[in-house]
Amino acid sequence: MSQNKPAVFVARRIFADIVERLREHAEVEETDSDEPLPPEQLIRRLQGKAGLFATGTERIDAALLDACPQLRAVCLMTVGYNNVDLAACTARGVRVSNAPDVLTETTADFGFALMMAAARRISESERYLREGQWKQWHVDLLVGADLHGSTLGVLGMGRIGQAIARRGALGFGMSVLYHNRSRLAPEVEQPLGACWVSKEDLLRQSDHLVIVLPYSPEAHHLIGAAELALMKPAATLTNVARGGIVDDAALAEALQAGRLAAAGLDVFEGEPAVHPGLLACRNVVLTPHIASASIPTRRAMCDLAVDNLIAALTGGTMKTALN
């Protein structure tokens, strides 16, 4: 380690100029890999390091922390932090941060686009055309569902959920229902015409359901076979939250059986693996966890993590500290 600068490790390949900015404040070791490091390799690379730039895939638990006693800060470029044992970090004096807010609008854009693609059968239509099946027009050729004037259901009305609701209510004239653990303040609800309902009523009444709540053990398979059975057969389901909130096997079965019209999924259980039943469905739009993948937003996520890392290692205040 340098006499003047703390040592840090950047666990995944990121933008070179942002790494160079970090080098002004720290001795940086980086990887040029897009693959997550196995735990034993991550521990080896963290020896002597005071800071870690991480994504949502590096598991930071008590065992790693005990094997890396010099670690002082873990800064994530993601919003989700269920890969980090926050209590273990706090107990050992390791500061942790994530990157909320900077990806809200981009993720909401993508969630809405995914919902539209599922409702209007855009992915299915493109395959139909590319496969040479389009021979003539007919009145019910690949007909889908309208968004304008329909009922939008939002499960998880945090920052991203509110941004999706705003697009639906103000851009498409959709009625907005939502379910959260707690009801939002009237001044947040009223501009959107948003109405809090029970989870069961949300499922029963939504024409288009969007899932945007954070993952937790309590949220695992929150939407399973019983919940899907409550939804309208003509409804769509969009998930831009986390894999595991939806039971992918149950969803594939509902889609194949016609008990649900369509789905748009950016996240999956066990990703990057995707349930084969979903891959076999033509009425589902599948994307590889890219809801925040615009250049300005991904740069902003990396910049915020670097800002937090620099602050943590130079006695400053993290912008988005978790502990």
C-alpha cells in the first residue's frame, strides 16, 4: 500500500475514466473481467485493501470480512444491497453505500417500455415477421391490449414505482392502484390519482401489473401460483425488481395455459439462467437485467459509488450511506 493513498479494489470492469478519477485518491487494483469473482478469489484480491467498488453480485458476508480485516468501505454501484450483510459490516466498522436515485427515471422508462412491449405483443410480432409468417393482414392479427385508459397496478411504490405511476397516469391516462407496506402521503398520491389497495385487490383489478419492490427473504415468491390465479386472464405482468419475487415456474405455467395474457421480465430467479418454461413462451418479453442500462445512468451509478468510496477513505461523508 502507498504511504499516502489507501488501496482499493474494483471488482468488475467499469468505465476507464472513472477508474482514473479514483486513482487520484487511491492505489487502485482492478479487474478487466465482466464475470463475478468466486468468493475465494475476491478475498485474495481484497488482501490489504481498504475499499471495495462492488456491484450487486459480490457476496460481502462475515466470512469475507473476517478474512479481509483492513477493509473499511464497500461501495455499491447498485440500488439493491441484498448481497451485503449490512449488520456484519456495521459490527466490524465497515461503511457501506449504494446508488439510489440516479437510476430511477431510466429504470422507470425501461419498465414502462417492457410493459408496453408485453401488452402490444411487440417481441412476438417481430419474431412473427422475421420468421416469414406475415403473409397478409387480418383484423385480429397479433391484437394486444391497450394501455391508455386501463388500470395500472404498482407493487412497491418507492421511487421507481412512483416514476412508473407518473408515466401511466399523466402520459397514458391510466388509473393507478398500488400496494405498499405503508400508504403514501396524500400529497404524493393525489397528483397521480393513485389509490392504495390490498395486494389481493391489486392483483384482481390491475390490467397491467408492474413489480418494483426490493428483494428480501419475506418477498421471495411473493407472486406465485395462488397470486397469479387472482389476476385477470387478459392482464400483463412486468418485473423490473429482482428475480425471486416472482415464482418463474408458476408464471411460465400461467402464460402457457392462457391464464395470463403476457409478461415482460428483466430479472429472473438464478439469473443469468432463465427458466426453460419462460424461454418456451412466445407471450413473454425477456431482457437480460438491463433496466438501468443507458450510458448516462450507468456512468452516474459508477460515479456515485466512486464518490462514496473516496469520501469513506478520506474522512468525508458518504452521499448515500447505508450504515
